[in-house]
Amino acid sequence: MKKIEAIIRPAKLEELKAALEEIGVRGITLYEVKGRGLQGNEKQYYRGQEHSIDLFPKVKLEIVCHDESVENIISQILKTCKTGKKGDGKIFVYPVERIIRISTREEGGAAL
């Protein structure tokens, strides 16, 4: 099993949730986060004063899935979230050693 973490633009969240549901992904965990990558600093003006913004609002999704689903999920994330501009985000994939459903004590794939 694998854990997929995707950092995306907040504006793409609802579209991505719908796209993932279409391919049968039910379990996701979301975090509102801030970060920066290639975007660098951005100048914004508030009440006539210039402010430098170097951390941007993002959404982090976590999905744990079977190995055979990874490429399909990644493809859906790329298709839905790519704007072609800096700041579209990143995808990370990690191995998952063990999963246990607390309520039933099921383990492995049955716990998904």
C-alpha cells in the first residue's frame, strides 16, 4: 500500500474531490497549510503599503491506497490541478507498512 500526499492550490480542491470520487477514492484527509516553492516572494498592497508575501495558502491531501491505484490517482491529480504556472503544487508517494482500522481491528487492505 502507498500514501499519496498532494499539495495543491485551494481553488482546485472541490474539482479534485469530485474527480477522485469519480474514480472511487473515498478516503482522503485534508489540511489547510501554507508553503512556498518556486513562486518566491510576491508583492501585495494593503491600504497603500507594500507587503512581501512568501508563504502561500495551499491544501494538503493525504490518500492511502492499494499499490495498483497509485498511478490512476496521480494522473487524476495532475489532470485536475495543473494550471501550468508556478505554485501548482507537488505530489509525494510513500510506502505504508501497516494499517489498522480502530473500530474493527481489521488490518491491511481490509482496513482501507
